Amino acid sequence: MKKIQNSKQYDLEDRTLKFSKDIIKFLKTISGTLANNEIIKQLIRSSCSVGANYIEANESLGKKDFLMRIKICRKESKETIYWLKLIETKNNGGEKKREYLIKEATELMKIFGSIIEKSK
């Protein structure tokens, strides 16, 4: 049972890393308007923070620390959705990729919410 739990832990680490990489790849296709440039900075910070805080949660010093980190993961997922909704895309391909990323951020947010509920 312990091995399965650890496997899920590392699967989520991989998933959050892939999410951050997908955001960065998406942002390389976005035109550099004044507004987009500021949103791009925020998107990189929030999306990469999801995975970084999840790794920190797995190395937590206790339950309270773990829960705080997971709550940050959920908060950063929500923030990423906000910035994704704001960024301007120029073509349908960008719009489809944005929708995929919003869906993934929403799923991550729900996963972290579930972890919080089960950890109480």
C-alpha cells in the first residue's frame, strides 16, 4: 500500500512538472503585447509554483506544514486559471491550447482540494 501511495505522489509531481512545461510552451506562442507580457510573467510564476509547492509538501515537516503547502498548490492553480482566462490569443490553436490548460489547472485544483479534505 505504501508503494502505491508513493507512486501516486510521484505521478502528481510529474503531472505538475508537465503542466508547468506546457504553460511555458504555450506562452512561447503568445504575442508580446504590453498586457500579455505582464500576464506571461504572472502565469509563469503561478503555474510553476504549483509543482514546486507540491514537492515542498512531500518534504513537509508535519501535517500542518503539508496542509499549508497543498493549500498553496490549490491557490496557485486557481490563480493560473485566472491568468489563462485573461491572456490574449491570436488564433484558434492558441485558444484550444488555453482551454486544455484551463482544464488541467482546474483538475489539479480539484485534486489538491480533495487532498486537503482527506487530510483534515
